[in-house]
Amino acid sequence: MFDFEKICSKTPLPLCAVIKSGRHFILSNSTTIHDFNPQSLHTGILPRCYARSIDVANTMIFNVGNSFVNIGALGVLLMILYNIRQKFTAIGRAEYLHFFQLALLMIIFTLIVNTGASPPGSASYPYFVAIQIGFAGACCWNLLVNAFLGFNLWEDGTKKSMFLTRGATFIGFAANFLAAILTFKTVKTTGTMDKAHTTALFVITYVISGIMLLVYTVCQLLISVFVVHNLWVAGAVMLGVFFFVAGQILVYGVSDKICKGANHYIDGLFCGSLCNLFTLMMVYKIWDMTTDDDLEFSVTIHNEDGVVYNNALK
């Protein structure tokens, strides 16, 4: 099964500060200690290389470069939310507002755990990490429902549609949050990490969420080709896939190499956050392109005659 020990030795994921290694202790200088008592270890698995931290007003701030990217992402998401709200009659407006609100919350909790606002090793840190994982999973479950909006299987914006959207979001958040926090509690109780302890976390967080993202991608490609007949949408989908896959490779595959090459100023999380931001921008662009011509009526305001409604589709 998935080896978090190997991944955490390369990448400073927030959950790596919570779980412990039961086989070896890898120091930041790549020194490996095999004979140690995990019960006496109060830190998680340390990566071989991670971004520098800075001290501001007696406060330690971690992952400074990644923090700036996430702060910028907050601004971008606020602009996206504003633009969505301006498309009053667009298909999926309420559903995609809900998705990007979830993404905004996910970025906020990412900032909390990455910057050290909730310090690693504190009692609150595992809960903030679990909440972050929960919101990431909720976004994936939300996209699964939104993937079928373009097929007109149900009316968007209705109580039924929002019930499906919010219900899937709640299930996704609860499943990912519980899988994460129960895994952290098990590791803390046993004092070590066995692969069997992380199976549920891996399946729910990575496998199921990955399948949902795959379904969303396939649905958007089908909609672009057979529903809206716009290959530019398919291009936006593939560009989003490229950014997402590139981000995963940079985070999980070569984070330590990026860190060493950049002299500890940035690591894979910096590049991964940039790629995730571009992916979210492509999700918005895909929706914007597929709903641009789906207004049921247009509103024209005349100075003398008042408001005229044109019921003809554009």
C-alpha cells in the first residue's frame, strides 16, 4: 500500500508533521537513524529538504514562498467568485459558487497549516490538517456533481440540485476529515505508523478523489464535443489536466530536488500551489466558456422605454 514514509521524506506535506515513522528516522541532512524508539519521538517525519522559515516579530513563519502563492490565490478566487455572481442566468451558477467558496476555505486552512499559524506539534494542528484534507476532498465530491450539470439531467439552481451539491460536499468533507483525524489518532496512540493504519486515508483521499476528478474531466470533454461543440473548451480541459498532473509530479516526485536546486528558498509545495491555482482558474474558464451562450434572456435598458426583455436565445 501507499508508503507515506517515503513520500514524507521527500515532500513536507502538512500531514507529515503528524504521522511518525515506525522503521527509520530521516534527518534533514539525509542521515538515516534505524535504531530509535518511536514512542519518544514527538515530531512527524522530517523531509530531507524543505523551504526556509523566517522570524517576523518573534513569530516563526514556514514556507514563505508557498504562503505568498496561497495569499495570491485568495485574491484570484475572490475575483472568480465576483465574476460568477455577475452571470445571473448562467447554468450552474449557484453550484460553481459553492465549489469556489469551498476552494477559498481550503486555501485559508492551507495557509494556517503551512505558515505555522497552528504550529506543528500543537494539540490543534492535527485538526487543522484534517480540516484542510476534508475541504480538499469536499471540492472533489462537489466537482463530481457539477460534472453532470451540462447534460441537463436535472435543473440547475433548484433545491434538488443544491441538495445534491451540498449533500455530496458534506459526505466528501466528513469522509476525508474522519479518515485523516482517525489516522492521526491511531498513530498518536500506537506511537508508530503501520501501512495498515493509512490504508483508509490513502483510499479516500487519493484514490476516490482521483476517480472523481477523472469523471469530471471526461464529462467536460464530452460536453465540449457533443453539447456545446466548442473545441476550445476541450483545450481548456486538457490545459487544466496538464497543470494538475504537473503539480502532483512537482510535489510528490521532485520536491526535494527543487528545494536543493533553489537553495532551500522554495520546495515542491510552492510549485504545486501555483499549478493548483492554474487548475482552479481552468475550472472557472471551462464553466465560463460552456455557459457564455446559455442565457435564457437578455435585458436591455432604454432611457425612455424602461426595461425590455428579449426572450430570444443569443
